[in-house]
Amino acid sequence: MSQENVEIVRRAYEGMRARDLPRVIELADADIEWIPDRRVGVGPIRGREKVLEFFTDRASMFGEIDYEIEQVWDQGDQVLVFLGVSGRGSASGARFEIRIAHLWTLRDGMLARGEGFGDRTEALEAARLRE
């Protein structure tokens, strides 16, 4: 089942990359929980619509945004993803590149929980892995 979970996560990023929100939403549990990186200053978000709203608001800050999966760890019901994110700010047009991590928990073939990390070492620790 875990390889299937990796494929579900990959499909979610493909949907985000294409800005195809219905494609992403069909992969998320109705009660999905998203925990943003603590540096974002927002607490946990629960529910498909609220999580979608959070990601939509974040994406609207960028004129361009692209996600590149750099590395994936298959942990059974959890999938850790290292991402390269690049784009341009919508107001400034300034280019940016960041390297982040997301730890996803899947249940019954659906994204049930996600956690964002600006620090990849913290993400590895949360997933009980070492680089």
C-alpha cells in the first residue's frame, strides 16, 4: 500500500503544479489537517475547504510558482517529500527559490494530514529518518 501512497502524493503535487484544484481536492480526506511550517505563524487548519483556501491564498501571492519533487521517502502510511519551489512574486516580480519539506500521512488512500517544514532536518526528525 505504501507505494500507492507515494503515487497519491505525487498526483497531488502534479495537480498543484497544474493549479488543478479539483484534482488535488479529490485526493484529500474531508477532515484533512494541514500544519503549516511554524514560521508561517498560522496554527493547524482542518477540513478540505479550509486547507484548500490556505493553499489558494498562498499561491495567489505568486505570479508564477512551480514545485519540483527532489526526494521522497516511503514510510508506509507516511510520505516525506523534499521540494524545490520556485517562482515570481505577483506584486514585485522578484524571483525566488526555496527548499522545503512536507510530511504527509495517508489513510484509506487519502491525504489525511500534512505538515510543512522550512527546515529539512526538522522534517527528517519528524519522520524519524536521517539524511
